[in-house]
Amino acid sequence: MAESVSSQAEKLFKAMKQAGAISEEKLLSAEKATSLSKLPKAQCMQAMQELEKKGIVKKKTNNNAVAYYLLKTSL
């Protein structure tokens, strides 16, 4: 059951998976995700929202920091 996502979202997903952001203990900041995916920040955040809407990525907020991790390890 492959979900259709944009090429930017796929690139971001692969970068997050390679970085090991697959649990709440291994969160990635938006800045780190942007640099790892090599996407422009706006495109990266758009891709992050797309993945979040599809239930692939989870956003976690603590204090003022926002971090993300993958809920699924395959698209």
C-alpha cells in the first residue's frame, strides 16, 4: 500500500530515515531535517506538513523547540 507523496516529501522521508529519526528518542529539528534533505526550507516544511497529514511523520513540541520523527519506516 504505497502512499503517493511529492518528490520533495519522498526526499525528506529518505533523509530522515537515513538519519535514524524513527522514534521519539531520535527526534530531528526542522533545521536539521532541512539540511539533511538538501531542500529549500519552505519546500522542506511543506513536505513535512504533507508527511504529517498522511500520518508518516509526527511533530513533537517541547518548550519552544519543534522536532519530528517518522511513525512509518516505509512509504
